[in-house]
Amino acid sequence: MSEKKPPELEGYLRETTFCDYGNPAVQSLAEEIDAEGKTPEEVAKAAFLLVREKIIFGFDLWQVKASATVQKGYGMCSNKALVLAAVLRHHGIPSRLAYVPMKRQGLDPAWGRMGFMMSRVLNHVIAEVYLDEKWIPVDLTLDQKTYERLFAPAGVAWGIDWDGATPCLIFREALTGPVVSYTVVDEALEGNAGNSAPPRLMGEWMMGYLNKRMWPRVRG
């Protein structure tokens, strides 16, 4: 799978403070994928499925390293997109973060009545993967069980699988704009991906409270 990348893509292969794919936790996860003899498309698709299911959906802060999310085993949109980017960069596949403007109602099945605390429109973070000389947006926010228990019963008109070649966007009924790419992973996360956020301690309490309400409905 090894191939020389154009210079303009080198920045999307680097390790950063948050995209810390040199960390043993991320390396261990990435090495669950046998990339030997596989195409970049095959590796990317395997990484998408691995991260989607290994890291269950749960609310967390924006400034969380990929390694920390792997160790926790859960994450929200930006956390899971970052882990995917880290795994892909480990395998030499250019990747970055992006966002799509989204109405908060898109997450109503997850946060229920507590959604009123959130901004009316959010910058929903996804990953972008460089394959076949183009950037492909992919959203792996929801694991299969969360989708089946909370979102499918709400009658959403989308699934969560990715074919490894075309865009995968979920929450489609709530999206309000086009995909916007970030050039630098760390800058995006340090700025809360352009979203308003409470102070850290309050944010940790809020995210924990939302998870305590959501996870029993998902995990039974």
C-alpha cells in the first residue's frame, strides 16, 4: 500500500498534539487492521468500521487526544473523527477533520429534552479521507447499537455504513450547509470546532450527565 504522496498532502499525514498516532494506544488499535497487500480504499473502509464500533458514541469535550479517546472507549463526533484520522495517518492515508452545520434537533434521539441547552446550529465534525485523488467526507459518529436503539426507531432516512468510495453523511435531515474542511487538526479542536462551549469543569459535568441519561437506553 506504500506510495509517495504529493507534497501538498504531507501535512495530512503528520502526527500532532491531538492526532497522536505514535501513542501505543492508537498504534495498538491501528494494528488491528491487516494492511498488508490491501488497497488504501480497503484499509480506509476497515478503519472506518473498526473505529465506529470500537469507540461507542458518547458525549465528551473537544480538546481530547486521539489516544485518550481510545483509552476511554467512547467519544462524540470530533473525538471519533480524530481517532479515525489518527488510524489512517498511521497507515499512510491522508486524512483531516471537517464540519457540517447541523441543527441541534439532529441529535434529539441522543440527548432528548436536554437539547435545549445546546446552540440551535452546531458545527458537526466529521472526517475526510483522501482516496483516488479526492477528499471523501465520512461520518462515523454513531456505532451500530446506538443507531439501532435510538435513531432507527426515530424513522431517520439514512444508514451509517460506508462503501469506501463515496461520501457518508448521516443526520442528513438536520444538515444546513456544505462540508467545510479544516487544514490543521489542533487549531480546529482548540477552537471547539467553531462551537460555543462551557468552561471545562462544567463541560465535563454536562457531558457526563448526558451520557448517564443516554447509555442505559442504548446498552439496556
